[in-house]
Amino acid sequence: MRLRQAAVTAVGVLAFTLSASSPASAATGDFLYKVGPGVPTGIANPDSGKCINLPFATEDAPGFAPENYTDATATVFLDADCEGDTYYVMNPGKKLGDRLKLRSVIFS
């Protein structure tokens, strides 16, 4: 009886550990930024590990003033498709000023 109970407990602990350590498929929260003449916009609960080209951010008018209100680290890029040497890492809760321009982002 004790052996059976110990085995059930061990399987339960293993299942809990595996489920707790599996990566989430989305960051929880909002990633906000401005476009055009300071019009606020954003992304809600963005996918993790996937490059996102920011809606309304163009080559001529990139997004700016990002605010990371998600629970994940955001890496923002000046270029589309998360490419190029110009990028900035934003921890959760970080807000940056109007001078930072961006066109794409990826969340950890």
C-alpha cells in the first residue's frame, strides 16, 4: 500500500513539474507604442518566440515610445522582421521615450 501511494505521489509531482516548466505560448499583457502623429496602439497577449511586425509601423513612419506591460522580455527592432543591428531589450514594465523607433518585436 505504501509503495503504491509513493508511486502515485511521484507521478503527480513529475506531472506538475513538467507542466510548470513548459514554456507559455503567449506573453500575458499589453505591448503599447505610438504611430503617426502620436497615435497610441498596441498588441494584446502577443505570441512568444515569434517575430511580430508592428501594425501601422512603416518604413517612413516607424512606431515609437514603446511600453512593455507584458510578463515577458521584449526585444524591439528598428527594422522589420526582427532583423538588423539596431535593437533594444525591454524588461517587463519598461517604458521608453519618443526617440526610440521600432518596426518589429519578439517576446521571450
